Amino acid sequence: MKTNAGLWIDHREAIIVVLSQAGEETKRVQSSVEKQLRRSGEPSTGSFDAQKVPADDSRERAYTGHLAHYYDEIVAYLHDAGSIVIFGPGEAKGELKKRFEKHKNETRTIEIETADKMTEPQVMAHVRHHFYLDPARHTA
């Protein structure tokens, strides 16, 4: 059996499930990305100074850099997976697929699905079901 993997992802975290002959492994990866940077000072007493909030382009570069590191961590973790299904609610799944495509692997297949927020057990069940390893599916 080749190694199959599935993950639920958004810009804040990923829940990864790897299925192999050795068994099943689950990992959570946190992105540490903050979409909107906060200004320093107390909101009720602090004055709004343009100097206290980084310029939009520097915030965007920092945000993109954090996401790149986050995606690279996931790609490194799944470097041996032969088939990967990526699912989640937003744009992160497409961005991660592009990141995988930068790391060429001719034998790997990647699929994308849209899904709402899921718990870890739901993610595990979804990945098992996708790769037809759910015992309930085989008894029918």
C-alpha cells in the first residue's frame, strides 16, 4: 500500500492524517498567522498614529512569509505521500496545492475538495472514507 494523506486546512491550522502500512498518524500544524495586525497602545486611550501600524505592503509581506513557512512545513511533512486530498473552507487549500507543485513529484496525485470546519475525528473519517479504508464502507 502506498502512503496516502489527507488534510483539512485553513490559514490558521492544518489537521493532517497519513495512512500507510505502518498505520494511521495524525498531526496538527499551527500557522501563527495573524491576518490583521493590531496597533500598539490602548484602544481607548492611545492615539492612532500611522507610525504605530506597519505599512500595508510590509504587513502583506510578513503575512505571505508566515504562510510560506506554514505551507513548507506541511509539504516537508508529506514529502513521501503518493496521494493527497486537501480539503477546507477557504483559499488555503489552493495555495497549498500550488506550493506542492513547486516541489515536483511526478508520481504524486493531489485532489482538492471544499469542506466546512471539521473536528479531528471528522477529518480522520473523511480521509479514511476518501481512500476507501473506512471499515463501515467495506461491510455494505
